[in-house]
Amino acid sequence: MSASISSLVKHPLVFRGRDHRHSADGNEVRLPFGQASLDKACAGGVPAAGVLSIRALAGQGELQLLNNVLLQKAGAQKRIIWLPNRMYLNPNWLSQTPYQQQSWVINTPNEADALWACEQAIRSQACCCVVMYLAQIEPKAARRLQVLARQYDCLVVLVHPGNRIPGALPVNIDMELSCDARQWFVHLHRVSGAWPQQHIAIEHPLPASNSAIVNAFRQYSNSTATAIHEVS
Amino acid sequence: MHWLYLHFPRLQLDLFEQLHPEQTGPTVVIDGTDNTVCQLSAAAISAGIKPGMGLAEVTAIYAQTGIIEYSSNSESSQLEQLATTLYAIASDIVCVASNGIAINLSPLVRYYQGLDNFMALCERTLTAQRVHFQFGSGATIEIARVLARSCVNRVEKNPDPASNHLKNCSLQATELPAREIEQLNRIGIRTLGQLIALPLEEIGKRFNNQIITYLLAIKGVKQPPYSLFHPRKLFSQYLELPYAVESAPRLSRFIAIVLANNCEYLQKRNLATDTLQFELQQREHDNLVFVVNAGTAHHHLSEWQMLIDLKLEQLKLDSPVTSLTLICDQLVEFDPENLSLLQSTYSRHAENMLLGKLLARLGNDSVKTVDQVNEHRQDYAVQQTCALHSAPVNSEANGQQPAWLMVQPQPLTEQTQILYGPERIHTGWWDDHPVKRDYFLAVTGKGQRLWVYRDDQQHWYVHGYFG
């Protein structure tokens, strides 16, 4: 009986949140997102070594959400590897970030090569962080990256749509970004050191807006003069 | 003067056996000019095959005999490699023909405190190279050469031109032309001793000056001039493959041999390289040249082998490869960094190793650092992403820009809400690529933040995503 339970518990797809909570209370370094509600749900933030899976479409502000985490990892002075995989990283955007000098962008012809490059980067111990965009990821591949990343003390950020994966990925954090009207939510499918949680509201402002102009016009229209322009 | 002559009777076969250790059956090297056996393996001798036999006779004796065509290029390259190896233990070396090396022993006797010490080292060095050799010594290279070809295999402490060993040597062991040997045989002269006993004036009446010069050298009177061997300042080695190789990864085991020689060459000279060039001779197509780059200059065999294997995985051959050449001409003095436990030093070394792997597998332009591009037209910014190690470009920030760009802007097809803009870009009228666009930040129903623009034709396009 105990042998069969033991083999069941050891299965890689069985999530043992309680066990992870103990390790989270130990010496595991966590990097906060800078969003109080999200950090609380993640037991303090992203574990510094391992895989963070973000289910998001390109342009949902995933890098903005990660900004605080990347800044903390960049402090290690090791390389940050970008694997855009069929997308093109804007050089002017990256050059405005503090970690531009330590970034390498690797162009790969396909996703298999991207996974290979990611694995080599982790094993090299020259990188503190790998940011990889994929169209899809198999749980087995995610598990492999998770084990390697923990072993070699590297943070792997995996951005993928995630719509083809039925369950949670066997990684440190598997989260999904979603938008409802103007409110942004994070759904935590799996977190090491805490229990999964849905609908965590976060602040996710736009990188730019016309609010200053709108406010100026609103103030102007409240005055006695008649407004001649309207801005949405 | 005291010369040692090393004769390598089956150099091409030795290389074949190194490359093809599993081949245990009879194997012969055939001289293509007259289709006769010039080198043969021990198994071939056991089967009854003898040097000088014709191809038909060989196959009649043993139908499964492995046949290799003689290649003087391959032997010359091997001989040069051997001379380079011996240069580490001896200074005055002369490469003779395509299968012999002469070493001046006179300065080595004192250096090694005796000939025996040097000979032990020499034999050990050549055994490590896995080549068969015979040797002899004499006052001139010609004497030593005859003794070596006669399998004397001993070195006299005091070279004596009139030694019994030399006198008993057959004329076949000399460099005399076959026609002259036949003439001498007809008058009953079969050994070198008989020939030396004849007065030179009499020989001079019947034979030409070349024969006289040769006999003077054999008598130890006058040594013909030879140019001494000097190793090349750049490493280059040609390797004839035992059979045509059809797929690139299978070249790895053959490349390993020349690579080992290259790394040894570099280590002995405290040199390093970050570029190796390979030239593959294809049977039905032009030579295929490929270059393997490492992240940093080094001379470590295992790391080079790994990079080359990665490159070979990606390489496509047009037709089977029959031989290859390794060229290593970008040499720098090896400057080992202090690989201490200091984080930054270790990281830099690890970085270089990673870079080498990535370049080998994904191509030389796969890894890039990114610097700001002094261009408002993002279509051109995409094309001008800086290559690795390029100098940074300073420019002003180009306003709010997205993290991700599309290589070609795509027509905007879904419904969006504009939340920021416009930012007008109107430039490029001076270089035939004018751009007049109003850029906006638009959001889709799924929350994707798009960087869209409206051109002067009032058409809308998506140009990037705010990550």
C-alpha cells in the first residue's frame, strides 16, 4: 500500500504544494514582481532559479510585468539571452533597458533549435536569465528546462500562448495573463510554495496614453470657454 | 657528419590502418602508373601477395583484397607531419622524397649525452605516431638511406663508409636507376661493395655524372646539398580518406586526427586560434569550404571537436568527400586567463564557450548584441541590428517604441481601440525611401497592445507589439 502511494506521489505530474511551501520558507531566493497581490500569491515572487511560464499573446505586456524581475536578475552581471523565435526584438527598445549591455539576441531557425540554444545557455553557467518565446511547449520539455535551470541557477522565462496545454506545466510558476474590460488578471495554474489561484487583479498600465491631453482638455472644457476638440 | 635516415615503407597504409582499425583483411596500395603493388599489409603478406605484383594477380590470389590507390599528396602531407613532430626533438631535419626523413646526429650526441638516449626517444616518438619505419646511419644521407632501406636498423657510433653492412647491401636498395642496375648485374656486380671497389674513372667512362655524384656520396666523399626542413608558421594538413564519405557527421572521426595534430602544434608553440578552416574535396563537385569559429582563441582539442561536430550536423555535402584539408592560419599567442573562482573571469570564459557552440550550430550571424539604431524608420532599424562586438551607436530615444517589431508591417485586420497617438514620422525624402506615417498605440479585444500606423494613403498597418 505504502509502496503504491509512494510511486504515485513521486509521479512528476503530481503537484505537491505543501512540500514546496516548506522549501519556500527556507533559503530559496524569490524575486518580487513589484505587484503586492501577485507577489503574495506567489509566496514572495518568482524563484530565482527555474522556469517561469507565462501564457500570453505577444503584446499583452508580458515584458512590462517582468521588468522588476529582469532588473533583479541583471544584477548578477551574467548574460541575459533572448530567444525571440520568429519575432524581432526592437533594438531601440532593448537599448533603453539597463540590461542592454549584457543581452544577447539569438536567432534560431525553428523551435527545436531554440530549445537547444536555451539548454546550452543554461548549462554554460554564463547566463542568469533566458527569455524564450515559443508557439507551444510540451510538458516534458518544460520539465527538462526546469530541472536544468534549477541545477545551474538560471531563470528561464517561457512565453507561449498556452492554449494547447490541458493542465499546468511542471515548472516553478505557470501563470496566464488575461484582460477583462480594462482590468488585468493573472491566473496562477501552478506556483511552487503556494496554491494555485485565479483572478489576481494587477496593475498593468499602458506604456503610453493620451491621458495628459484628455485631462487638459477636460479641465479646459470645464472653464467658461467652449471646447472645440474632443479626444477619446 | 653523422646522419640518421628513417625510411617509412608503408606510410599511406599506416594512415589507412589508423583511420580504419576494423579493417583486418589483406590491403594493398596500388601504384596507379603501372598498376602494381607498392605497399601491403601484414595480412596481405600472409595471403601470399608480394610487392610488384599486378592488380589482376592480387585479386586472383585473394579476391577480397582491399585496394587503395597510391597518393603522393597524402604521403607528403604525412611526412611533413612526422617531420614537424620530430622537430621537437631534433633540429637538422631533411625530408627526402615522399617517404624518408634524415636527421643530423652530430649535434644531438652531445645534447642527449649519447646516441642511445636520442634513438630511444626517437623510436618512442615514431611509435606513438603509429607508423612502420626502418633506419640506418652513415656519414652521408645516401649511405644512411641505403642501410635503412636494407633494414639494418642500427646506428653506428662512428660512421664508417666502408662498413660491412654497406658493402653487403644489394644494388636494389640504392637510388641507382633500374637500367643502370641491370647493366651492372650483367657484368656480375650485385652488391654495393663490388660497385664501390671499382675505380671511379672506369665507372665514369660508362655512366653519367649523376651516377658518379651518387657514388661519391655513397663512398662518403661528398654530400650533395639538401635544404633543411623548417616547420610551417601556419598549420595546414591534408588527409586522404580511406573511402568516400557521404554524410558530413561521418567526417568527424577523420577530422579528429588532423585536429589532434593541429592542437598539438598550437600547444607546443604556445599559440591559439579562434578560427579553423576546412576544405573538403568532393568527388563530383567543387571543393566545399567551411569555417568553424570559437568564442575565444584556444587550443583545446575536446572543445574544438565539439564545435566541429555541431557544425558538421548542419553541413550538407553535394557529393561524397574523398579528402580534406585543415588550414589554421589565424594564430595568436595563447594568453590563458587566470581561471580562478572569481565570478567575472569564470563567466567570461563560460560565455566564450557558449558563443562558440551557438555560432557553430546556428551560424555565424545567429548571435547578436543589440545597440540603438540611429534611424526613425523602424523598417531599416530591423535590418541594421548590430552584429556581435560591434561599436555602439549613440542616438536619441525614438519616443515610445514596442519591444517586438514585425519584419514586414501587416495590414490591420482586427478591431482595435486607439489609446495613444499620433506620433508622426515624416522622413527619408533624401534617400528614395520616404516615410510619412502616423503611429498609434492600439489595443485589441484580447488586450494585445499593438503599434499601428496610418500611411498617407489612409491605410492601417500593424508594425509591432508592446511586450
